[in-house]
Amino acid sequence: MTFWRKRGTEHVSVGGDSSYSAVGPYSSVVVQQAAPSGADAVGWPLEVGAVPALASAFQPRTGLRERIDAVREEGGTAVLTQVLSGGGGVGKSQLAASYAGQAAGEGVDLVVWAPAAELQQVVTRFAEAGVRVAAPGVTGTDPEADARAFLAWLATTSRRWLVVLDDITDPGAVEGWWPVSRTGSGWVLATTRLHDARLTGGGRRRVSVDVYEPGEAAAYLRARLADEGGLADGAVDELAEELGYLPLALGHAAAYMINHGLGCGAYLELFRGSRSIGDVLPPSADAEGYGRQIATTLLLSLDAVEAADPEGAARRVLGLAALLDPAGHPEALWRTDTVLEYLGGCEAAATLRVLHRYALLTCDAGVVRVHALTARAVRETVPDEDLAALVVAAADGLYEMWPDPDQPHRDLAAMLRANTEALYGVGSGWLWRPPVGVHAVIHVAGNSLIDAGLIDAATAYWGDIAGESERVLGTDHPQTLKAVAGLAVAHWRAGRTAEAIVLEERVLADRIRVLGPEHADTLMSRGDLATSYKQAGRLAEATELMEQVLADQERVFGPDAHGSMSVRSNLVAHYFDAGRLTEAGALGERALADSVRIYGEDHPRTLTVRHNLASVHHAAGRLVEAVDLKERVLGDRLRMLGPDHPDTAHALANLAITYWELGRREQAVELLDGAVAELARLLGPGHPDTVLHRQSLAIMRERPRPLWRRILRR
């Protein structure tokens, strides 16, 4: 799934050159302003992403490695991707980690470890790598654009590299993000539990990974227990067989034996005499054939943890962690008020350490991870009534720690989106709560997607969420109307104005009927519709409607309400387009002062208001003031939104126009040419903004001096 809007009480109109949109590499001028110091400054070799530490007593799995190496040899000098495919707990990630360590030891220039359960994790890691290697076009401010630039660098570099995509869960999502190399210097290794045809072909080869060979399993136990006296007794082979030679189960068992000074024979007896697995794990849950081993070793370890946990939080901590992304969630989640309240005020840090000691999870560098198979077994042992409370507690915690706005916290936002998606995948039934609606974290995560400029993802989400909302809550429920409004926003952002208007007119009529004409959501719908009318060229109608909305907003909610300030900023743009420059300037000055006072200098809303005011100054002939504001707007948007956000492109285009008016002709054409190219790529060649700025560029090239009103955009 994908997601929607932030904070249920927050209303941001789609209008006014808003601070939401897409991503991608920028014009050469902007790159020169913000680019890293260059490849010559990179300290090779590099490791990007946390390569998991090899487990104690890691087994080299010689036979399996020989098969992988043989498949790799088939590729000759072309890039060849090996996809390690097998059930959970068989050691795929550990095997990939061993290759990553070997590559670093052999002098490979770059090793990248990217969790791949959710696309945004891949994008975030590739973006980080792009910054680290100083790839051309990378600025360090826009993840998707930087990630694309990094892929382009991988394709042509002669440096040796290895990229690991760990735990692919959606082959369709990663399509188009597979690294390639035209020089033959790179190698990609992927892990997945899937056996999916979309993961092979195009130079990718599948290698099946199964449990340890019997000798490997026994060797693991002997090596792991070697420093623990006589724990590796005569029952080693029998215990390895009983545990199905499954690396994850062997790891659970070894940690238990070490913590309790228990030999293999004693643990085997304990294992066989444990609670009936049918009491805690239904047969239907054992889809991969490993349920008994994992669930039994898990229960033994969890019983031991609970005995060592005087506050009794262990089962709840592990149960909540099992609902989240296996690639990791922020450790800070366990310090949120809502999670602490769910735990009865218990501090989770000590419990996390105990769970780590029993190999039930890992906690490293502020990130907590639970193996996917361990998590599945944990979920299967939790009663539904307890699972419902866990899902809500996890959602509450994610919601509480979400930064607002999240653009300056891109890595955290990507991790929170991945965890929200994972939580929705296992607990959506408890996140929908008729008649109230869906949990607010779904709205926050969706707004985060819009903030990141992932408009296609937002569009797909709203199609799904609107249908689900109609099914669960009914056609007239406020959250169903919100879902349809979200879909309209996505259409508007993509330049599909006609589709947006159809949905907005429908939502407005329904909100008037269901909520009343002065409800905040109804007023927001009227503002959104006014903005779409303006984009469709219905300027007089749009301006009159926006004036009415502002009067109603200020009367009902006051001039400092979020909705009032958004509408005020949007009305500046309407006045500008209508040629009412005196009114636009006065209202723009007020809107900027209010935005700075309420939100601060760097808030995305403030950037939008400052941008609009700069355009008004230009139109009024106050070019020096205009260029000062526009240069500040461009710098702020580069820093806060990234160089490839469409709002940044609009700022660059408007700065180019003012440069032209001031006689800086060559620089103006170069800037606008880059902005038009990026808008065409980001929004499409037929988007109204792309068309308008392309016309501006043509005027610049054909006429000695342009008519500002034909080419200036708010």
C-alpha cells in the first residue's frame, strides 16, 4: 500500500504553488551551487549501509557458495545479479553479509547494503551512496533524484562495486531500480523469500538457498558452544536434526544454552517436552515448513526472558516489534509516551537488551530489528484480543514520533513510512475502526509521500483507500470523502485538472450535505476547487470563490488558523494572475509576516508565501526586491525540499525571468532551460506548468525583451 495526508486537524490547500511534489536531478547551474566536492575527495573504499555482523560461529557453506560463484561466472564481463531465494531463517542475509565482508577485504571500492522490503528504503540507501561517492548530479537533498544519479554513476564507473538488496518482498516495486554496469565492474546480490519470475531475467539468476547441510548445522553448534565447557556434548547431531538444520532455530537454541549453561542433550529434552505447539501455532501458519522449530525455540527463549524480566514487558515488547518492518524501526519508538503507556510505564531499554541476548531481536545504532520468521512466529502466538492492542500501540507510537514537517528528516520519514506499511500489512483490520475511521498514522504517512513528491504512489494509494473506506465506513463517511479529496489532490499535482475538478465538485457537494457549509473540511474543499478552477483557466470564478472562502475561514476559525493562512496565501496568487497587483502585494506582505510568526522562517508554507510575494514584486516592477526574495526562495527550496522538487523548479524559473528583466540574459536562458527540462521529466511535457515555462523560454529566445505578464508564473 501507499499512503495519504498528515495530522487529522491539518488542512493544506492544493492551491498556491504548494510545497508538495516530485523528485529527480536538476539543472547544471543548481548542481554547481550545491554539489558535493567531487569524486577526487572521496576516501575509497566505501561501505554504505550497515552490513549485518556475521553470527558467531558463522558457517561458510562452501557448497552453496560454489553454486553461487558458478552462476556468477556465467555472466562473463556483463553485470550479473544473483537472487538468493529461500524460506525464512535459512541464512540468506548472513550469506550475503559474508560476501559483502569478503568484497571489502578484497579491495572492492564500494559496498552498499540496502534493505529492500520497501522501495523507499532502497531509494534512501542509494541516495546516501550517491552523496558518498560524489556522483554527478547528486546534491544530498532529494533522495529519489540522488538515487537515480547514483544508478547512473554505477552504470558507467570503472570502480569495483557490490550492491546488496536484502529481503525483496515486492518484485514490482524494485523494477527499474536494479543496478547495472556497462563496464563489468559491478555485482548485485539480492535476497528474497519469493520464488517469482519477475526476479529473474535481464541478467538476473536465481540461486536456491535451503537449510544447513547436516554437517554444517552440527559444526555451527560445536563452534558456537566451543567456549562454554561441555555444552557441545554427544547430542549435537541429534539436536541439529531435531531443529531441522534451520540456522535461525539453531541460533535461538545456542543463545539459550549459553545463557543457561545447558548442554545439547538437556536442551533437546527441554525442546521435546515443551508446550504443545498446536496450542500456540495453528497448522495454517506453518507455510514454509519451519513453524515447529522456530515457534518452539522462540517459546523456550521467551519463557526465559520473561523469567529474567521482573517488569513483565518482554512479551509485549517482542509482540509489538514483530508487527514492524524486519529491516528495522527506530529505537526511539520505545521512548514515546504512547508506547510507554502501553507497557504500563516500564522502560523498554532493559527488556530490549534481554531480548537481544536471547537472539530474539537485535538492537544496533538506534535501530531495532526482528527476523521476519521470528516475527511471524511471535504474531501467531499472540491472541487476537492482545494483537489488536499491540497494533494500535504501534500505530500510536509511530504517529507520535513523526516529524512535522518531515522534509528535513528524509531518512527518518522513509523508515517511518516503511514501518507504517508493514504494520498496515499485518494489522489493517485493527487500524480501521468503524465508525471512527482509519488510524491517523495512515494519514500522516500518506502526507509524507506527497511531501516527498511521490505523486504516482499517492494516486495509487487514494484509489485503494477510497474503495476500502467506502466498504468499511460507507460512501458518506467524512474519511471516505477525505480519501476522494486526497485522490483529487494527487490528480491536481499531476496536472490532471479535469479529473481533479470532477472529484472536488463531488466532494464539496457531499461535504456540504454531510458536514455543513462551514465545516473546516468543507471550506478546504471550496479552496481546493477554486485552485483547480484557476489552473483550468476559470480565473474570475476561481478568484471570487477564493475570496468567499477566506472570508468564511477568518469568520469561523479566525485569521491565524491554518486553513485561513493557506487560503490567504493562495488568494495572493489569484490576485496576481488577475493583475490586481496592489491587492496581491498587500495581502502577500501580510501572509508572509503571519507565516513567519506562526510557522517559522524555514517552514514549507513560508517558502511558498515568500515565493508568491517575490513574483508580485517582479510584476509590480520592484525588480531588486524581487530578485533578493527569489534568490532566497531558491536557496531555501534547495535546502528544504531538494533541487528536483517541482516547487524548486518553479522558483528557478521565476528567478530566471527576473534575471532576464535585469539584463542577465544568458544566465536567465540557461536557468530556465534547465527548469523546463526538469519540469517535463518530473511532471510531464503536457503539464500546465511545463507548457507555461516552455512558452516563457521560447519568448526569451525569440524576443529582445519579454512581456512579463505572458511568462511570469506565481
